[in-house]
Amino acid sequence: MNNEFDVNATPQFDAMIGAVNQKHTEDEAAIRDERFIYFKTGNSYRVRLCWPIDPFNRRQSPWIFRVIHEDRGAGRTNTEITCPTSDYLMGRRGFRACKACECSGNFYNDSKTSKVSEELYNHFRRQYRYVAMVYVVSDSLTPKNNGKFMLMRVPKGVADYLNRRVFGWATKSGELPLPLDRVIGKSAFLTDNGYDLNIDVATEQTPSGTYNSYSAEFMPQPTSVPVTQADINRAALELKFDEDFYKTSTQEEIENFVKTAIMGLKMEYEINGVPTDFDPSKLDQGNVNAANPNVSSSAAVPPVMGGTDTPSAAAVSAPQSAPATSATVSSSSAVPPKGKTELDSVLEELGFKNK
Ligand SMILES: [Zn+2]
């Protein structure tokens, strides 16, 4: 293995990330998990983002933006590791710590000339597993979800929008941080005077398949929702938000994954060749958004895994007008807050520096 490979420094990096975005799969299990909202094209979902306190005192962010490498399929190890590039771990710096990223970067570099490398790259590349907890204000597809706490998979483009609007972060290269008066800050989470997030789901046809495309936008007026921070914290425990989704992998686990899963499949492909019996139509079993012919190594992947984001899904619609957050934002930084909210206590406890 080339120890000098640095995925951050290669021009291929952006192309690789683009490919990852394009092939992002939404659902990690074939079994429907009742804790989750299932996005369906043509529908609108209005939610209040929740920031539950982490009972294990590890999570510093409201959501769990986790990136994994997985080895799933017939005859595979069915294991996964959390990539240290996950937002809550080391971000982009994590590439240097991740031997699986190093391998998939090498596979990517060789994928133009080697079918084996192409297949290995598709199998072991990073995949997003972004989860947030929300209070459902309205779900046009499933009204019985209204008024419930649920988990929500966050598509990459929506996640970028949230990081930018809530924290002001630059989410694309060359982008400047959002001006403070456009940052929505903690008002995204307030239960008594906060901003709902609206997500519209549409269908997008591309030459490589049919995809869900998401547009997310904070509502222009604040509202209140009939729950307290204590309700949110309790719901997070019941939904096992941290227990099931905040995961890390040790260096040893990452190295084991490389040795066993990655090197195992590499050897198998080199000896037996890449399987040719793959039938993309099998992925499309009754799921309009399942077509993802690019995932060519995934004959055994459950059909429900097909929901994907196209790069254009990252073009999350910019709000027509900024919610009136400037007063809220500046009042917490320039003027002493009038009354400490429950969320303030959570933020304080987390050591979160309030904007
Ligand atoms: Zn990695």
C-alpha cells in the first residue's frame, strides 16, 4: 500500500466525493424501521429539529452525520466501520486516519483501467448515514406521524443546508461562511419560538437512474410546538438516537476491516474475477426510486437501499427571504438573554458556544 497517498491532496478527491454523493444510499436496512420518516416523492415534510442532550455525554452536535465503509452482500462479512471523516469525529482531517479511505482512494485511481478496482471502489467507498431527530409538525404522506418524535435520514444536500443555515459553515470549497445575520442558530431548535424546517421531495430523472431530489428550507415565521426540552431528551432515549447511531470505530477495528473485508474481497476478485451475473433490474423491485445501476457490486443489496441523491440534490433551494433571525442571533450575542431557555441549559451543558 502506498503510504504517501493523501486523498486530500489529490485532484481526484472532488471527483470521488462527487461520485459518493451521486451514489448515496438512503436506507441502511431492508426492514422498515418505524422510528424513521420515509421520504416519498411528491410529499412535504415539516419538522422542528431537535437537539436532545446525549445521555452518554459524547455527541456535541444536534445530529449524527456519520460516514461509513461497509461490506454487505451475499457471502460478505456484513460489517461496517465508522469513517473518521464523519462530521462529529475529525471531519476532513479524518482521511489521514482512515485506512479504508486510503484503499478506496487507490481503487478510485485505478478504476479507469481496472474492472476489479472499479468494483472494489464501488463496494468500499464512503457512504453517508446521516440521522437527525425531529418533532413532526406535518407529514403529508403519513398524517399519523404528526405530533410525534421521529428519526430522519438527512440527505447530503439537506445536511449541507443545515450546517450552513444553523451554524453558518461554508459547506463547499470556495464558499464563505454565512453572514451572521443570515445564521438561524439555536432558533432552529427552540420549541417555543423556533423555525420549522420544510422538506419537499421530488423525483429527478437522470441518465443513470431515477432519484429523489430534496429541497429544504426553514419557514419564514417562528412558531411554537407543544413539547419541552425534557420531552425531547426523553424521546431521544426511547428512540435510541445515540445508542444506535452515534458510533465510532477504533483504529484497530478500521485496520481489521481493511485486512478482512477489503483485502478479502480484493483477493477474491483477483482470483475469481468480478461477478458478471449482476442484473440491475433486480434492484428495482417495486420501488420507483430504487434504480441505481451504478451500484454494480450490490446484487444482494436490498431493493430499499436504492433511494439516492444526485449531485443536483445538493442544490438545495436557497430561501427566498431570510427568516427574521438577525434579531434572535444578535440578541444572544450582544444583549444578555432575558430568560434562560431549556435549550440554553442543554447548550451550556454541552459546552456549546452560543452564537
Ligand atoms: Zn474512511
